[in-house]
Amino acid sequence: MEVFMAMDVPSQIEDSTPVLQINLTIFKLLKKERNEVEDLNLLFDQIKKYQDQLNNDLLISFFAYLRNICVLIVIREPQNEDLNKFRFELFKDNLQRGLLHYEGQLDPSRVYSITEQAIRLGEFNWAYTFLEKYKAEFAMENETQDIYNTNLALYYFGIGQFQQCLDHIPPTSPILDYMLLGRRLELICMLELESELLSYKLDAFKMFLSRTSKKLLPESRRQRNLDFLNIFNQIFNCPPGDAKRAEKILNRVLENKEAADYPWLLSKAKRLAGKPD
């Protein structure tokens, strides 16, 4: 169902039906050049206020807008703690309402978003429980449970069990974003474990990105992975104790907030530069 979005909204709508009021709020937020967490709370509270007057299709649409506005801010401010807490609570709320499922299943990208957000906040037990509870409902899952295992690998990475993480990463995936996630996790864990195979895996990932068709990987996602690769390569090649070079790497990370796995890159760069995490 497509939600009506007014283009020329009279002020009287603010005193009109709940549907028009919420649409007006969404319209205003989408017009803003820069949204803040306070804007998200405003829309969230408004939806909850009128939830009993809205059908399920409208709830799904309105919450989808709210989650998408969250993503716009996350791209700009990946380390915004208030935003990450809000997004996690929003996922939990929508999951409990059954609004994140489509035809009884959870999309793989949504499974990753939920798991990653929980782990980012240190909600490891919640993430593990989520995966165990809903693993039978993951859309596009195969007989080897690659979606479940990739997200479980992400959980083990979060708790610092790097070998366990490696053990759960599927060798490949028909879902390109999952394949990329698996390769990045593999590189990160090998670096943390000081694996002698890391240089070979790094070359393989470079080759994979260079050969992957732009038709398969949109430019924005391709760039996020290239930024990760370039910064990771600098971290890998940074001589121990080279404070000047470590500082340059940290500045490079801070300038590339849209890089894939930005939180890990930032944490690792800070450790190299001797800065508090």
C-alpha cells in the first residue's frame, strides 16, 4: 500500500485525521536537510499515539519511513549513541508488533541490520536469542543455514571470539551483501588473530571487488567496501609504534564515516594511535 504524501499541505491538516497528521510530520522530516534523534522521537511518539486508529498496512508504512530516516542519520553519524539506542528500540518494538516480517519471513538484510545494531550496543545475549528464535523464519535461507551462520559469525565477532567467527562464515553466498560481509569479517578476524594467510585473503578480496560488475553492486555500496579495503590495508601495513602513520590512518577513518564496518575501523585506528576507544 502506498502512503499518501501531500506536496502542498495546508496548516489545517495539523488538526485533521491521524493519517494526515503523521503524513505531514513525515513530509516535514523528509524536507529537512538534517534530522536529529529528537525528530525521530517526535514521529515515533505520534505513531504510537494514534496506533489504535491505524490499520496494519499504515503502521508498516509509517514505521518503514521512520526506520529509513534513521538510516539517513546513521550514514552521517555512525557513532551517535542516542541514535543507535533509538534504532535498537525501534527494531525491538517493530519486531514485537510483527511489522518486520513479510509473508511470515524476515528479509536477510533486515536480519543483518537487527543483529548488527544489537551487537553495536553490546546487546550480545539479545542478539543471540534473536537469531535462535527467528532462524526458521529467515527468507532465502538454504539447507546449510548460511544466513543464520553469517549472523552468528557476527555475534561471535562482537564478543571477541574471532576463531569461532571464522568457523561460522560460509565460504560463499548467493546474496552479494552477505558475501561481502563474510569476506570483511574474515579479514578482520585474521588480522586480530595475526593469521599468516591474511595477505592472500586481502589480495583475493581486492580482486573480487575489482571484478564485481557495477550492475551487481551499486556504486554507493561498492565505494563503502572500497573505503573499508583501503583503510584496512593501511592498518595492516602500519608498522608497530609508528605514531605519525597511525595518526594519519585515524584521520583517514574519521574522514570516511560511510566506510563498511566503520565502528571496527575507528576502534582499531584509535588503538593504533594510542587513543581511548
